[in-house]
Amino acid sequence: MKELKHKAGFVNIIGNPNVGKSTLMNAFIGEKLSIITSKAQTTRHRILGIVNGDDFQVILSDTPGIIKPAYEMQNAMMDFVKSAFEDADVLLYMVEIGEKALKDEAFFKKIQNSKIPVLLLLNKIDTTEQRFLEEQIQHWQEELPRAEIHPISALENFNVKEVFNRILELLPEAHPFYPKDQLTDKPERFFVNETIREKILMHYKKEIPYSVEVETEEFLEDEKIIRIRSVIMVERDTQKGIIIGHKGSALKRVGVEARKDLEKFFDKQVHIELYVKVNKNWRSNSNQLKRFGYQ
């Protein structure tokens, strides 16, 4: 009997902000690992999601959207993207209908010169007409002649399975890199922090969401309940008042919505306490960035 061949490798997803990278990764995995909002820079870290089968292990990597950094934290975010080029077996370059290029020319040249397989995923095709889609495909064929182009809709799950099957064909034969029951490389506290941050991105405007970091100080789990205590860090006193809201109403809403999502994620009752602290200029402080996992 012929021995079953096992495939395993890293599949890294890159692109500009708001192209739907997190939606695609969650669709591949069947779990909500990456938070999703309509705001740019929702993803700040490089998040691994692991899809296991009897004869494969696909390690997906969702990276921050490519931007031109304005402060130290954004520099660290772009370092996560650079690392995605270094260990990829397959590169997914995700664009949406109407896009013409990456916001960083150096990254785009890396894709053009890539020695590994590149799948260009033209996302959100459910929002356009056939003629414009054909024009877009022709444009990207000229820009990246060595890339395979796959029109998809990550939100509608159109062509997602076909892309995943193509990834499996391209992966090298290898033993699993992670235990077969592992879903991600991140600890529970990371997903608590990200879920809270997602609610802040959804409900606060202007600079507030981008000035926030979340740190979970306590995560205690027993058979029936998980007890969580998390701190929301802001950069200024005025931001603290906005996060808390009138008589604590805004903070309470964040807590209630985060608790509901976390109960689904952990499949267990959750009790969550939220506090707000001022941590001045943390986004430009290398010691603070290291503390929050950016370096």
C-alpha cells in the first residue's frame, strides 16, 4: 500500500488595509481568529491560524495591512509584514476591485520578484460588473505575469474553497510543524485583548481606537466559568473619559459585547472586568511596544 504523503507549509496573506485578509483567513479556518472591522489597521500583529487534515497542515498568517509608518508602533507592524516574506511557502497577495498597487513600492517589487508561488486574490468581486472584473484581471496579469489570479469574495465565501485546494497542491511535502489539534500560535489572553479592541474600533471614532492597547492581567478558568480582568490603555486623560463614557455607559457596552463574543469563542460562561488607564505615548515608546508584543 502506498504511503500517504503529508503536506505542510506556511501561507502568508498580505495586502493594503481593508482588503479583507482577516475575513479570508477566518473563512479558511472556520473560526474567528482575526478581528474584523471597517477601519484600517484593524490587524496589528501577525496571527497564525492552523488548518489540519489527515494529510496536510496549512499554517495561515494574517499580517497588518501595508502602510507607510507614521510612528514607532506602525514600524513594528510593518516588520511583521517583512517577516511574512521570509518563511512563506505560498504567498497570497490580496487586492480588491479597483486597486492598482500596494501602498509601499518596495513590498510590491518583492512580490514581483518572488521565487515562491504567488496567488493574487482579487477580492470583493460581488460588488462589481463582469466587464470591470475582466479589466482588473488584465491589469494584474500585466503587473504580475508570474502570479496566478483568482477572483474571490471572502465575505460571500465565493471561490474560497477552490483557492484553498490550490494552496494544498502548491505546498511542499513535510511533517506537521504544530500539534494536529492546535488552532493558532497565540495564547488565550491575546484573543481576549483583540476582542475588546475590536469593540473599541467599532464604537469609537477618530484617533481613539488607534491610541488604545488592551492588556489582560487576569485569566482564571475553571469548569464552568472564565474570569477575566483586562486593562484598556490610552495615551491621554481626555481619551480615558471618552472610553468610559457618561456614568460608564460606553465602557459597559464594550464589556457586554466582548463577553458575548468570548463566550462563543471559548464555549463557556465568561465574567469580564474592564479598567481604563493612561499610558502616555505608548505607541512611540520602545519599552511599551515590547511589553505589548510588537518587538
